[in-house]
Amino acid sequence: MSDKGTKDFVSEYSLWRPRYEQFGRRLRSLASELFEEAGVEYQFIEARAKSVESFEAKVQEKGYDQPLTQCMDLCGLRIVAPDLDRVSANCNVLKREFGVDQENSQDKLDVLDANEFGYRSVHLVVRLKGDRTALKEYKRYDGMVAEIQVRSILQHAWAAIDHKLRYKAERDAPIAIRRQLFRLAAFLEEADERFAVVTREIERYRTHVTERVTSKDYSSPVDFDTLEQYLASSELVSRLLEPMGSHFAIQSDESNQNEASKRISSTVFVCNALGIKTLAELDNVLICAEPFFADWVAILRKVAYVANARVYRSSPIRIALLLCEKPELDEDDLKQSGYSPNRASKIVQAREKFAHRLNLVDILDMAQ
């Protein structure tokens, strides 16, 4: 190919590149929507249009005579998923929703020999299907292709290492370094596979927990998953929330999942500190607390909380457990569970003003 031809192609691509940038942004938004609709988890999505310099280098390297149609990665999307199972799930969504060029797509795992190191990810060359390009917002991208890379987090980490080392083939590395790279690549691959196994075990456990707790089988130990499901399904917790509405601003757990999760974790800590081992024991504590709960909330609000303080669905449990004695939570326990020093001190003061306390030893004996 002549220099003149290359310059002409580069000039033409320079004019088209803004369209490929727009295409990338549109694909990123679309992929995100598709994954959310399908309930498929991903970590993040990146989009880019190939730089003019990279385009010129590739034209010269490959000797393309029609580079704008022969180059499959003028628009690129990188999707990073938590684990290998989510990589497969993401790929299934993409294959269903886009037209996939099978000839130019590949799984990097299939092209690496067992004794080679390198980053592994799925590369799909896609275009929009006709039903989508018929829509006004996608019409201008009809016929354009993009390369989508789908990786796990650990595959993405290896790709970053691989790029930094700048060894394009295993033969390029010194033998001593090559041996270490083999070990590192094998370690990351094994970790990726083990992480997927653990994730599947967690999902099976959560399904089992949901079935048991929703059927009011409270024999499960108190942990994050069992408590989260108990909070979601317990009518008792809903009743305890009602008097709190007069004093506090009740937040839905969905409105701030991060904060709600922190409070569930803190509640698990409090249960452990008090020796409450099962949901049955916890449920029995709440049953015993219910007759005094509204009065206790009113005193607690007056002494320890500002007006309209935010509370979540786990809050009734934490507040009810503050009534317990023999054992009870002292200031250090309260601070360790997430209360500020000032709040912890005021809670102890409020508790001293309240006549009704729950003898936890007797309640736990009742639950046996």
C-alpha cells in the first residue's frame, strides 16, 4: 500500500471518528440497560473509538485496502464482570441482542496454548440488528460494527499487567521471568475459577435461606443473609416500624442499599455480642419487646436522637435489643457496633430512664 493511500484512509477515518465515539457511548448505554433488564451483573463498561494514530499503524501493519470496513475494532466496548459465570451471562445477553460476526469473534482462551501466558477474554464483533436500527436514535449507526471485550475482574487485572510488561508473546520474556509469569497467570486463572465456584455456593445458600425464612422456619443462625431475608418477610418487624414513623424518617432499604447493608451487618454484630444465635431467638426477643416498644422509642427519640433521624428496616431490631439486660450492650459495645460516642452515651442515659427491661437469659431459655 502506498503512503498516499494510507494518508487518504487516515484522513477519511478522522472524519468518521466522532461518529464512532457516539456509537461507543450509545452501545455502552444500551448494554447497561440490557444487562439490568436481564438481571445480569457487571462491574463496569468502558467505551472508546480507536485513535487516529492506532488506526494508521494498523492499516500499515495489516496492509488493508478497505480499512474502514476491514478493521473490526474502530469502536470498542470493554465489559468487566465479577466472575466467569457473569462473563458467560453477559455474553449470552449480547449474543441475543446483537448481530454477532462469528468469523471475527473469538474467546482468547481458545487461542492460547496450555503453556502460554496472556490475558483471556471473550471478543465479540457485533452490529445492531435491523429492528433496532429501524428506531430513530439508532438509525445513523446502521452497518457500523464494534468489538466488545468481556472479561472477569481478574482477567482485567491480568490484561493490565500484560500491557504494562509489554511482552506480546511468551518467547519475548527472559526464561526466568517467563517462569514467574506462567505461575502468576495460572494463579489468577485458578482464583477466577474458584471465585465462580464460591459465588455459586453463596447463591445456592441464599436460595435455601429464602425458602426457609419465608416459610417461617427460624432455626437458621443469624448472619447477614438470614437476617436480610427475615427483615424482608417479618410481619413483626413491620409492626415495630409503625410507632417509629411518628418520631423518625423511615427509609426504604432500596433507597440506600449501601447504608442499609451496613446496618444489617451492625445488627448481626449486636446479636453476636448478646449471644443471640438463631432467628428463632431473635424473633422471641422482638415478641417480648413489642408491648414496651412504642414507649421505648418515644424516650429514645427524646434523649438520644434528633427529630426525623433516618432509620431503616433493621432499626427496630437494634432498638429492641437496647432494652436487653443480663447481658446488655455497654457504651463500648454500642460504639463498636457503629454508634457515635455521643449517641452511645445518650442511649445508655435513655435506658436508665426506662422501667421495662428484657431479661435476655430468660428469653433465650424460652426459645430453646
